[in-house]
Amino acid sequence: MVPIRQHLANLRRKGGLAKDPEWAAKPARQLTEIDPDWNCPWPRNWQRRYRI
């Protein structure tokens, strides 16, 4: 089992969902249904500092 935060961070990485775009579309669509901002466009530094 992988902690959810680590799992989402891995998915956000470039190519983190998969190298096959068709396969990657399904989990990306499911994550977007849960939270449209799961893969937010702003940089990671902003995300890290936002909580502060």
C-alpha cells in the first residue's frame, strides 16, 4: 500500500499515469470527476507555500 499523498504525487509527474495515453485517460478522467484540480496547473513551489 502506498500513502495517498505519495500516490497522487506520482500521478502528477510527467508521464506518471502511464506511457500509453489511452490507458492513462481513464484514471485521469476518474480523478477529474472527483476533484477537477487534482492536477493543478500552478507550480509545485506555489502549492508547497500555499499552506504556509
